[in-house]
Amino acid sequence: MATLLFDKVPYEKVRDGLQRKIIHTNNLMNVLIDFTDGPWDRPEAYHSHPHEQTSYVASGEILFFCEGEKEKQLKAGDMFAVPPGVKHTIQLLTKEVRLVDSFTPLREDFIK
């Protein structure tokens, strides 16, 4: 697999107020997610997936919700991890939020 420079990866519009960039190797995926439609008055719907996930809050503030835990307010510089199969979600507290998510194995549903 050839080296791919992240600045050459185009943004993908997921919906109004949400775009992402994806880069991956054969076993690891990183996703840069930019939200511009906050703050939200409630969290997104819970979801889960069979992937391990870590997330870094690069800018903005969120509430992080994870099944069986009390919600946590996170700001730029904070990180969270989610084991496979655990329901989780976020709520934006600021107008703009940037997250950097890492997944293993690859999120095939993200690859076009």
C-alpha cells in the first residue's frame, strides 16, 4: 500500500453540518470529523458497532454518553475509548466540533 498524504484526501459531506475525511491502512482507520451545526439541544441517537474506537476532541466541547456510564463533558485535548458493541453517542455543546476517531478493524461501511 502506498503512503497517502492526509491533506490530499477530500472531505466527504455526510449531511448538512457534518463532513469527514478518512484515511486507513489494511488494519487501522482514522476519521477526521467536522461538525458545524451545534450546539445541539439533545444527543444524537445511540449507536454501536463491532469496532474498537478511540476519539480525540481536537476542538470544541461535547457531552459523551456511553451505555452504563454517567455522561462526561469533554473539551479540546480530551479523549475517550469505546469497546466493540457498546452503545454510545455525543451531544455538541459548541457551534463547531472536530473529532479524530480511530477504528480497528476498518469501518467497511465508511469506505466507498
